[in-house]
Amino acid sequence: MRQKTDTGKGGRSKQLALDEAVRRYVRPGMKLHFAGGIGGPSAAICEIIRQYRGTTPGFTIIGSTITGHGLNLVHCGLATRLVCAVCADISATGRPSKIIQAAVREKRIVLENWSLLSLQQRFMAGAFGVPFMATKSVLGSTIASDNDASFKEIDDPFGSAERVGIVKALVPDISMVHGCVGDEEGNIILNAPYGEDLWGPYASAGGILVTVEKIVPAAYVKQYAALVKIPAYMVKAVSLAPLGLHPFSLPNPGIHDFEPYEKDVAFLNGLHEASKSKETLDAWIEEWVMGCATHRHYLDRLGPERVAALKDEAKARTDVPPPEPSKAGRRPSYDREEMMLVALAREIRGSVRASGHRVILSGAGNRGVAAFVAYHQLKAEGCEVELITGNGQMGFTPLPGMSIQSTEAGVRSCKMLTDTVTAQGLFVGGRHNRCLSVLGAGQVDRQGNINSTVTSKGEFLVGSGGANDAMNAREVIIALDHAKDRLVEELPYVTGKGDAVTTVVSSAGILKRPRKGEELLLVACFPDEGAASLEEKIRSARERCGWPLKTAATVEEVRAPDQGELDLLRWLVSTP
């Protein structure tokens, strides 16, 4: 244990061993905020599980994304309430978490779901010491009605006749965050983009517990004063925890003598498999959490070779050029998913060219790759457009196998790194937004309203994430499978209002709204290898829609993918 001592530079050392920091500052019944990346401060979460498993501390866990070891904390019965934007099983992709679904179904936890931006705005109010903050998000959604104790809709008191949403201040008892480096006093450089990692710590009533990859001299921190996001006076303790975000990635924000690392997909796949039953997950937690007395033991169990491989993966090149367009030749073969993604990319390109969008926000699902395809095609045509993520990456270049989540390669290619408030609040939904949002959804209705929160049977999916916020863009395109339980007459939950939705690309074809406020019409069907006529495909699309689907005056058959489109798509989905 490292006690608080004078550093010789005028400050006092706050360096503590992680187990001692948790023992000293975390108490039963607390509202604990987890920051530090998509998976949260994993090393700190594991230490909480070690110290509290077998008890009922009744924690309220607050975090934008509950996944990884955060799910294990819920499985161990340590939380009675979750306040979040996303609860998901994330590995190579995101999917509903069986752990969360079981906990909600069995009423072991209360789940309070917000959007990424509205949750940050609640923290902002808490940090500024005001009772509420105005927001453009959440209005008109089920998020608003579900959280009526913390969300209100009011008339603009300054007479614009607008209705305004306001969210109640949220103040955690303790915030826990993982950073790249910090000095012994507690001045911290976080990884970038900053995502949802700033305002929760700033709002914390009891201060911040920080884990870092390295403890560095004060002189090192002073070299990068512009990158220090947490000042020492807010910090209760700083603990050394190399690989403290594992199994998730930690990009380098631009400092020297620092090794980033990538997401450990194999580890997360193992956790996914283990979570299929209580018995296998209990055994997994015994091996990877309870069986590791400290974070040092956790690293030893991972082994130096695995750690080195994650760091080597983060050194991947960022200048890999896309493939040259193929020469015209024989008709290429393709599957239904490829047809859908190519069509989606075409719709994105057409929207950008027609409306002059300068920013494309792509959702986190697998179909986000269509935005990557469109980006490369638009750049080849000389079109000025940038990709953005909801956690604050602006102007990145997509590469093969790249996730929409933060990766070292993606961060290194960015033109700007910021946070969720700036990305979602300004660039997507602000006064000067020129943004096209491209989103997946669990369900959509004829007005373009979406649901990504619960199933028709009331089972929890993944939550809003940034979907509700992304609906504030100038235009929205939705992608989803074509089925009666996906295109529905009435949504069981409105995650986001569809006012800006112009197009839905389904696995059967393309639906469009002629004008704002009108319902979606079928305008095109996809080709197939069978002999079905266009009329038969229209009939099938209607039969597989949950409302009486109307058609445009003319329904077309979408042109099949050409070889160049398929080459680019397959290059992007390939493993580097």
C-alpha cells in the first residue's frame, strides 16, 4: 500500500494499491459511476467483485455502457439498480446480454435506460451544480415516460413556443475511471476519444478513484497539460493497473512512451459462451476474478504473450488503401446480406450528394459497414464528407475488420477526438448539424419511429445507446431485417422518434417516405436468384410487413451489386 506522502513538488501523493483504494472509499449502498471506455474500469470492477461477492451491498451502478466485467458484477448480485444507455454482450459485435435479461426478468435489478447524450447531460447538471439541464434528446420517446421522475417537458420560458426537454441532475457518490497515465498527485491524462468519461467524474460528490496504465512524474504530465482532463483536486486515489481496461481497447491519445492495446475478442467470446448458464458463468468468474487475488494475478493469468499480442495488434497500419475497382466482367455472385449492404451504401451516397451532408454517423451494428463502403466511394468521387462516432471520433478512415467502436487504428486516423456531448449534441443534433445518421434497429413502424430497447414480449434488448440522440440528425436512414416482428404496426417501446427518417433499407427492399409526416412506402425490391417476378416480390414484402404496406406509384427492382462494390465491401469486412 502506498500512503499519502509529500511528493517533494508541493503536492501530496494519492497513490494507493487498488484493493486498498476500493476498501477505503467504496461503501455498500453507494451510487457508483463507471467511466474509462466502453467496458468501464475493468480492473476496478473486478476488485469490487472480489471484495463484495457473497454480500448484498445494494449498489446503484451508473455507466453509459454496461458490458464485460460490469455484467459479471450484476450476475454476482451486487447491484440493485442500473442507470445506463446500453447493457449488452459485446465481443466482435454487440448483442443482448443474457445476464441482464435474466436479472430484469427475475426483478433482481431495476433498469433505468437513457440515451448516451441525455445521461451525460444529467451528469453535466450535477457537475455544474444546477438542478436540471435542457436536452433535445428523449422528447416523444418511451424513455421520457419511463423516466418521468427525472425528465420533464416544459414550454420555453423565453417565449419561443417550443417545447423543451429537461433532465434532472445526476450525482454519483464515487466515480471510477481508467486513464492512460497520471502523476502521484492525481492529474490524469485519459484515453481519447473521451466518449462518456468526463462529466460523470466531474459530477461525483465523493471524488474520483482512478486507475492508470502508468504512474509518471509531474514533469511528464506538464508536457501534455492540454490533455489532462481530470485535475488532482478531484481525485481521491490513483492506482497502478496496467491493462486496466482489458478486455476492451485503450487507444493512445498522443503521448510518447505509451503502449496502447486492442480489444481481446477471444476473451470476450469466452465470457459470452460462459454466460449461457449460471453454472458456467460462476466457474468463469471463479477463474478470472475470484481466482486472481489482485490485478497483478489477473495479468499473470492472461500471460505475457497474450498481452504482447494485444499491444502488437494496436500497431496495425493506418494507411492501407482500398482495393482498385474491378474491371467489368462476368456477373458476380453475392448473397442477400451483401445485396442489402450494397443497397444501403448506395442510399447513403445518394443522400449525401442530394442533401449536402458533411458528416455520417453510423450505428454500432454489423450493418454500419455500409457507411464505410459509402465513405470510400464518396471520397473516390471527390466528395467532402467525414465519418463520426457517438463517442467522439471525427474524420476517421475505416479499415478492414474495423469496429465502429474505438480502436487504436481508428483513433490514429482521426482528424478530431472529442466526447459524446460534442459529437452527439453539436455535430449530430446541434444548430449547424449537417449530419446523416445511419442506424440499425430492432423494430420500426410506418412513421419511422424505432425500437432498440425491448422485444414485443417485453424482454430487454440492448437499450437506446446513442440511437435516440442520432435521430436528431438532419436525416436518418434505418436498416433492419424484413419481417412482421421487425416492421410493426405499433412499437412496444419508442426508443426514438422518426421525424427525420426518410428511408428504411430492409432485407427485402427499400421503403421511403414521400414527405415528412407521411408513412413509409415500398419503392424497390431486391433481385434474387429465383424466378420470382417483381409482382411476387412485392406481394411477399407486403405479407412480411406488420402493417398494410403501401407501394409507390412505381416499384423498381434494385440493380444487382457490381464487382467493384462487392470487392470494397468484402475488403472492409475481411479480417486484416
